[in-house]
Amino acid sequence: MIVNYSLRYYFLLFALALGAPRFARAQNPARYTLSGTVRGGHGETLPGASVAVPALNTGTAADSLGRFSLSLPAGRYRLVVAFIGYEQLTRELNLTHNQRLSFDLAESGNELSEVVVEGAATLEQKLKTTQMGVEHLSIAEAKLLPALFGEVDILKTLQLKPGVQSGGEGSSGLFVRGGSADQNLVLLDNTVVYNPNHLFGLFSVFNSDAVQSVDLYKSGFPAQFGGRLSSVVDVKLREGDRQHYVATGGVGLISSRLTYEGPINKGKGSFIVSGRRTYFDIFTRALNKANENKEDYSPIPDYYFYDANLKANYALGEKDHLFLTGYLGRDVFGFSSTGGFNFNFTWGNTIGTLRWNHVFSPKLFVNTAVSVSDYKYDLTNKLDQFSFGIGSNIRDYTGRVDAEYTPTDRHLIKAGAMLTQHRFGVGRLDANSGDGRVNFGADVTYYGLDGALYASDNYKASDKLQLEGGLRLTGFRSGSDQYAGLEPRAAARYALNERTSFKMNYALMYQYVHLVTNSGASLPTDIWYPSRLSVMPQRSQQVSGGASFLLGQGKYLLTDEVYYKWGKNQVDFKDGAQLFVNPELDTEFIFGKSWAYGNELYLEKKTGKTTGWIGYTLAWSWRNFQPQRDLPGINGGRDFHPSYDRRHNLTVVVLHQLNARLSLTASFIYSSGSLTTLPLGRFGVQDIPGSSVGIDPRPVPIYPDRNSYQLIPYHRLDLGAVYKIGTRRNQDLTLSIYNAYNRRNAYFVFFDTLRDKATGRTTGFAAKQVSLFPVIPSLTYNFRF
Amino acid sequence: MLVLLALAGCGKLQNDINVPLPTYNADLVVECYLEPGKVPSLAVTTSVPYLSAVLPQVPTDVTVTLTMPNGTQVRLPFNPNYKALVDTTSGVKFHSHIGTTPLVAKSGDVFKLDVVDTKGRHATATTTMLAPITIDSVNYKFNDKTGTERKAYFLTNFRDPPALDDCYRLQLHKGNPAKGALLKSPEVDMSVEDRLLNGQNITLGTSYRFYPGDTVTATLYHIERAFYRFRQSVRDARQANGNPFANPSAVYGNVEGGIGIFAVLSATTTQKILR
């Protein structure tokens, strides 16, 4: 429930929540803290590595910085440190006082381990955690899977997980458990990425050479996350090699990549810089040059995108660490007509984050970060002395503090605060001429202040029962409009035995910023709009439950999850909405409710020469927009499905290590056809005298209810092979065959006008189905020197 | 690899499919543009299922009544010029109903239209004649090229009245008006509103598209918001068919009980011969 009254009540709640663990710690004075860091062979931290004490049947997973902390009774123990892809390490320990240890794990000689790594999620860890509805994916895994045009895309790989739908053929858009694409919180090293796509959604902005891993939260959102309703996509960048200077890269069908990384000041830190650029434009320019003398010459527009990533870290001392993350990406589209008309369109994100990590004690870590995130597009037209430009942007300045406190081995407490200033450049327009005849501009800009406080406790009540409770207080202010919301989060896990556990969770989320788009696709001209005036914050709640079973001596994990999610103040737009440079944009919105439910079945195998997963989702998504103000509502106020509603979705992913050099992969996807809107009727318009001759031959379609027509089912098989070459196996050739059996999946359907070739007269109308990609083989060369 | 590349190129990415469409109930479609000094006429057709026959359906049982500003009701008899439906050369528009005497109209006059058929379908509409807006000037400028590449852009300048919510439509016709150039498709046809330029000078320009010796006739219509919105929504609806990035859009006119538009045209014109 949104409330506008004093925040003092909530500060009191947080104070109580943070104070509670002090009592718990006082009851366990004889325990000692074992803490430290887990690193890999190149000095890189290993988030998710497990540190276990088998004698006590306890353990923990390293956090996102590779750090761990365990509170143990005094005594002699055997520690087991493990991370898939690395040799397991065993060490004897006599714990008589608080100790800090670092573990360096050697890379496993078994190449397959790299193939199957899934970070924190060894199957047993996954069984034991309270968290559900989360998918962890390492870039090593994504790099082995076949990819469109050979471009490894971590967001598209996530689409192979249950409960996640794509927006359409080749799209990087994620639609999670009935939520729309703008309801995903996409984070790059904890900083929001407003447009995670290149080329209208065909590729994500994440360069596979720079990314370490991604976590997708579909439910049970931890309290540190908020601001979007549907999911959290938490992308972490690699830190770089701490011991050697290394160059890696690849040459692919449409782009090339180059990465350079190495130590700073003898291993006190490390850095990584990575860049990527496509080269469509080189080919199109060559084609244009070859054709420019032809009579019917029509130049192909220039298009390319590039992105650059930087990450650096440096240890200021034993207890202090600095991290710097930077991202710059741009899509560039340009066109010059023979008529002297110049058109330029650029868009992209700029992101910077500086984070200071301080270790107060082995039990208390604090991260303090400042960041900036900017997304903008600029479109300019020029003709002789005249210029016309439009643009939009959103820029955030954020400060945040996040603390982790482990008072005992039964509690993991997280708390933090964040404050973001948003600048919404909703629309900017300027037109000028050299002689001053034309000179005007318009600009609609809003500001917003977004704040949150949170606290959570993961409490291990017993070996069987683990509970997690969290509370997030959020507030948003734009002009004189202000809102606050309390977001409870709760999760529980009950272990029936060593191989079976049951889980439940609940989360409430608010979303204070809204994507203004009149399209089902991700367009660069989509703009963000704050909650203000009649545009209330969107809200959703989700409850989910499930069971996990370890099968086949721990080789397989079978998980079944059911969920129900319901939301209100969902936004859409009236037909013909005026979305650009409109100071009364809030009047173009319409508001409704949504609900979604489904069952996700997931079988994973992570060890052995053959690994992979099978996922099946049975799901329903609904929306309802009643008539409001002077608007008729959507579909007359009746319930309807969004276009991304898919009843059935099946994915099968298989990775097989044939030998030390050759890995083979295959992925298959089947899903119910997406929904679309087709015109039922048509009429003709002849317009005023002098507009056209006779009745305009272009029919005007009459659209009835939205999304009433279902496209044919979508299915596709992709095949891949990675062959390592070179004496050190530091190079590889990666073959991808997208859509191996050349299935003509429907991208969209339209009604075509048929004409007589001789007279040009309209002779009839026919339905056409358009497919986007046939079978597409691609070969990529990758190296590491 | 070559085999795979060859396979990639084979087959069409666009195929005919059979789409079973549910039953569609036709609506009356009314299009009426009154012009001062001309005999009132209008086209009444019906919408049809999308995949049905090409030619528009012209109902023969429709009664049309035009109410003049002074309250006089004028029946427009059914008298269709069917030839215009298939004529692609003369530029004559189709009408199903036409009056007998030229229209007298001045700024501020309100007209009403009533269309009813024997099946109980009843459409009504109201429109107001707006004050014509004078074209202050027209200009052109040639590029630096020679021969067939030498082309000019064309500028039309006018001033928007102080009150907000004015909409305009500008047509540029190329050719000799005496030879029927103004009945043919225009070289440029654009609609603008004064939302961002209220009360200011407005300049509308073209790309380099006119040749030396061209006669350009600029016609500036001062149109009602309903007509502007009708044209925008017709454009949006057309673009949505075949565009996977567009959302389907309804068509908004000012005809209650049917589809279409009723307007009085208020225009000013000027001519320029490009030297």
C-alpha cells in the first residue's frame, strides 16, 4: 500500500531489525570467526565458491567479492573449499581464535569443468539455499552454447531457462513470469542499465569477454534489490588477471572483440579493458561505392554499434578495496540521400561506478558506491541550412551503502541504503536554419528522487529449517508528488532430508519509473517517465513455492516451482498516444491490472562429460484495462493476454565434452506461438480532392481486440562446437548453427495487397507470414595470449 | 561450410498462409468534405471483411441529410458516380450522394450530417468551418548541382493564430493548374499542429525535389483537430499492418455510429514558378 505519511515509523522498524542480531551474538560468546577470500589461478576472486566444514555439516558460499565468513565453535576441523572448474582444496585447521585465511584454487585440468561451471549453484548448494526462482549463469557456459551470428549473448542464454520468454525471434528482451521487458531491473556491477540492447533488441549490450556471470532473480527477490516488478538481472564484470598481462579476443561474422587485462602494482589490483565493434557498415559502404553510378542507386544506410568496458580494482590495504567500473556503448545509424538530406541517429548507455569495500571485521563488510547511469538518443536531420533534432535521455546519480554482517553462523544480515537522483529528459526538440528564419525548441524535463532502506536476515533455525525475512522501504518524489511503499520479502526452506527440500517465498515490489513505448519491441526511442500526477507507482506481489530433489547420487537436481503474481497500476497507452515532447504525457497513459501464474519444471545435470538441462513451463499471463476517463479501455475492458503469453515452453540444452579439444552443444526450444493483433475488417479512404486519384488503394485496417490471433508454435534447434587449437589450447574455433533445421518461425503476420503487375490495380488481399532468420551458420575465432 | 551457407540462402522468408478470420460486422463509412462554392457531396460505403473482394461496398438504402448553419435541412439524394471507383486518371472523387446547389459557408459556420440506412445503422457528425490562414510567402532554393541533378527545396511560411490547438494540412502540387494538376496526387502532403509553435511563424519545407521551370501550387488547409486526428490514426492503422514494431491503432474520426470524417475545407493557395 502506498502511503504518504512520515517515514519515522519505518526508521523505527529498521532500527529494530538491525538491533535484533545483537542479542543473538551475545548468546554465543565461545565461537570464533573464520573468514577470508577464495581466489582462482589468475588471482581472480571466485564468487559462489563453497567453504564447507563437513564435520559440522555447515558451510557457506563466497560472496560477490569472493569473501566468506563462518562462525564456528573452537576445535579441529577439515575444511573443504570447492568451485566447479577448479581443483578442490582440503585444509586442516585448529580454530583457537578468530582467523583470516585465503584459499587459492588451481584451475582443474579437466576442461569439462569449465564447461559446466554454474558458479554458486552446485546442485547441493542450490538445494540448500532459501533462495528460489534464481538462475545463475557463467559466461563460460554461455560461450559454449550456439549463438545467433556467433555473438555470445548472455541475455539470450537466459531465455533458455524456465519462466523466461523472449520478445520474438532473435530478441534479447526478457519477459519473466508474465512481466513486461521494462519491468526487469538490469544491473551492471550494481548500476542500472536502462537500455540493455543493441540493434532494436537483437543483441544485448554485454560483451561476453568482459562479463563474469549473471544472476536472474524471478522471485524471492532479496531486499537489496528493488525498483522493478518482474525480475532482477544482475550482471557482474570480470576483474582481470592479477598475475599476467593477457590479451583475448575474437573475430566473428559481424563483430570483433579485443580484451586486455593484467595486474596493477604487483598484484595489488588488476584491470580489464574490453571493446567490441560490428562491421556491417564496412560492407554496406563498399556496396554503396560499387553501385553509386547505377541509375537506380539507393544507398544502404550505415549502421554499426560499439561498446567498451573497463573494470579496475585496487587493494588500498588489508581492509580496503576500490573498484571502478565503466561502460560506454553506442549504436550509430546514418543516412545521406542524394537529395542532400542527412540523417543521423545515435543511442546508447554510459555507466560509471566507483565502489569502496571496507572490512570492519571478519563479520562485517561494507560497500559504499557512487554511480552514474545515462541513456540517451539523439536524432538529427539536416538539409542545406536547416537542421532538425529530437532526443531524450535519462540520467541517474546514485549513492548507496550495503553492509553484510555475520554475527553467528546462523545469521547473515544485510542492510543498506540508497539514494538516486533521476533526470528524465522526456523529450527535446530543436529546429534551426542558418538565416534565422527557423529557430525554435521545446524541452520537457522532470526530476525525481528515489530512496530506499533495507534490511534482511537469513536465519538458519535448524539443519532442516532456514528462514529469510527482509523489509525494504522505498520512497519516490517528483515535483510535489511523493510516494512511499513498504516492501516485505520472505523466504523459507525446509529440508525433508539430505536430498529433498521444500521452499516458499513472497515478495512485494514497487516500480516508480515507467517505460513510455508504443511498441512491443525494444526501440531506442523508448523513454522513461517518473511516477507523477495520475501516473501512480506500479506494484506487484508474488508468492511462489516449490520442491527440489537431488537424484542419481547428486548428479541431477529436479526442481518444480509454482507461482502466482498479481499487479496493479500497470501502464499502457491509449491508441494514437502523443508520446513525444508532450508536457501532459500522463494523460496518454491508461492503467490496469495484471496477473500471471504457472508451473516451472527444471532438471539439471552439472557433472560428467554430458551436462545440461531440461526446462518446461506451463504458464498464463493476463491483463485488464477497464474504461477510464474518456477512454474505452483495452478490449472493451475484458481480460486479455499480453503478446508474450506462452502456454507451453520447453527447452533442452545438452553440452558434451568429446575430448580435451572438442566440445559439442545443442539447444532446442519449443514454445506456443506468440499472440498478435490482426485486422478483421478494412475500409477505403479517398481523401479530399487533389490528394490522390480515386480511392486510395491502401486499405485502412480495422483492428478489433488486441492479441486475438496466435502465431504458429515456435521451435528451433541450434548446434554448436568448440574446437581448441594451439599447443596450449589457448585458441579456439567456435561453430554455431542457428536454426539448424531451417524452421520458418513466424516473426509476424500481415495482410498484403495484391496488385496486377501490368496495371498496378489492386486485385485482392492475402495473409503473409514473415520469418526472420533461416539456418545461419557462423564461425568465430577466439584467442587468449 | 559452403553447404551450410547455401542452405542459409535457400527458401523464402515470406510465405502465404491461411488465416481464418471470425465474422465481421460491417459499419457505415462516411467521408464528406464540404467546400464553399461547390455542390455538397459525400461517399457512403461500408467496411468489409479484410480478405473480401476489392471494390468498396456502396449501400443503396442510405438517406443523407445535411443541416445548414441556419438550421435548414437539405437532403442529398443517392446519385453515385460509380465510374470514379475504377477511374485512375481523371482525379474525380467518388460520391454516393450529391446535392444540387453550391454551398455557402463562412468561418464559424456549423454543419451537421445525418446518415441512416434501412438496417438501422445511423451515423451523425458535426463540423465547423475554420478561418482560412494566409500563406505569407513561399521561397525556394536550388542546390549547387547542374543538369538533371539541379533541384530546389520549397518553403511555405505562415503565421499561427494566438489561440492554441490549430491544425494544418499543406499540399504542394507540381504542374499547371489549368491542366488539372490540382486534382492529381500532390508532390508533398503534410499535416502539422501548433502544439510546439503556438502563435509563431511556421515554415514548412521540403527536400530538394523541384526542378527549374516547375510550377508549384501551395494549398494550406486550416483543419479541425478531428480531421487531423483522423488522418494521423489512418496513417497509424495502415503502418501497423506489416510493421512488427507498431501497436495496432484504432481509427478516430468525428462520425458517431460509424467510421469516417466530416469536414469543411478552408484553404488558401499561392503559386510559384521556379526559375
